[in-house]
Amino acid sequence: MNTVVNTARIIPATAVREGAGVIVHRTIGTAALRNYDPFLLLDHISSDNPNDYIAGFPPHPHRGFVTFTYMLDGHMQHQDSMGNTGNLGPGAAQWMKAASGVIHSEMPKQENGLLRGFQLWINLPAVNKMDHAEYQEFPAEAFPVIETGNYRLKVLIGRFNEVVAPIQDDLTQVDYFDVTLQPDRNFQHPLPKQHTNFIYVFEGNGQFNGQNVARHSLVAADAEEDAFDFVAGKAGARFIVVSGKPVHEPIVQHGPFVMNTREEIDQALLDYQTNQFVRDRAWVKRKQ
């Protein structure tokens, strides 16, 4: 096992209202962690109160980055101005490369019950910000699962050892895993060198390289760390493990537009206001 050090930052989630009034737990994209290159935002929805989520996310634009939506419980319907419709149920996920422009909505397909999931925003390099939009969308059963005596791990993007996910993000080399860890057991994982790495604990609690981590907390691994050892608490723990290659470029963000210069933001606003925003049609690629 590689060297384990104790230099991680722990960022508790902040409750934020988004969309038409949805309450999300936000870590990346707050004052505590504005950007975590290449990651721009991490939102966690988790409520069984319909008042927290029923208003959903009515039509809104994106340009200049990728969104990755992963549903844990409940149903969310995606629709866009190009005619795509997708119903993301428990365990399903969608990778959407908005790039040059997508206008879409994300609305709950339920009026009561538990709704849980994540949305991660991944920056794109300048050379790819105006690429054609692309989608990758898969149901729960499409994602490989690894089970040991200590943990259950679902591979959502990239690869874990020799196990490959159906979703690949070649531009920023993202890996994204959902790990369920048994009580008092540990999960050790090497961190890709020169990548940005984090975990987010959404069930239970534990220790990351000896540091206590509560539920609804993000652990930002220091760039010099090359491994981590997470030990679950008495009730076990569940967390996502995410890594990606930094873009190392200026970030100029205006709401759902993320570009490199103010002039590019002004152009995005003009395109949106004059109905020139979606430049190329894109269709969802689903498992047949």
C-alpha cells in the first residue's frame, strides 16, 4: 500500500435552494471550496419531504462543462429542447456533455417518498467547450459491482482496477465510485497522481486517514497524498470516491455558463437571449 498521510480538508455540506426551490446539500461550489479543478459543483439531494424537491429544475441552459447525475432513490425525468427524454430511476446515471449548449429540465417523477441523488459538474478544457453536446445514460444494472467481505463498490465512471464502467470521460479522466463499507471495516485506495481527488460521505461516518468524517461531509485529499484509508464507524458508511485530471485554465462562471473569458460569457448570454444557444443536436446514448 502507498504512503498514507493526514493532510485532507473536510468540508461540511451547506443547504442551498436551487432550481425552483429544491434543497440540496452543496460542498464544491460553496465559499469553503469554490472550485476544485476540474470539479465545479457537487450537489446532493436527500429528502423524503416532497416540499424539498417537488418543484424540480425547470428548463435551464448549460454551456462549457459536463454534468453527471447519479440517482440513489426515487425518479427524476430529464427533458431537453432537442427532444431527448429520460427517466432516471434508482441506481441510474446520466453523463451530459453540455459543451456548446444544452437547454434541459430535471423534474421529479414522484409526489412523495425518498428522493436521493448527486449532480457533479466537471469543467471542460477551452478547446472542448464548444464541442457538440453528447449524452451517456444507463440504468442501474449496466454498472459493474465489486463485492468483498469489507465493501460493495459500484463503478460509475472510469475504472476500478480492471473493472470498467459503461461511462468514460476521456477529457478529464474521471473515476467515480459508490462505496458501501461494513461497520468497523476499512477501504484502502490509491489516488491517481496529479489528479484532484475527493470522497463525500452520505451515510454513516468514519475516519479518513485518521481524521473524523461526519455524514454530509466532503474530504478533499491533498495533492501530495497518494493513497487513503477510510475506516467506517459503528453503523458503517457509504460514500462516493471521485478523481479527475485538473484542467489548469482560467474559470469564468456566470450561473450555468462556465467559460474562460468574460467575452465568452457575454456571447453565451447573447446566444441564449436570441435563441441561438443550442448549436448542434445531440441524442441520448442508452444501453439497448
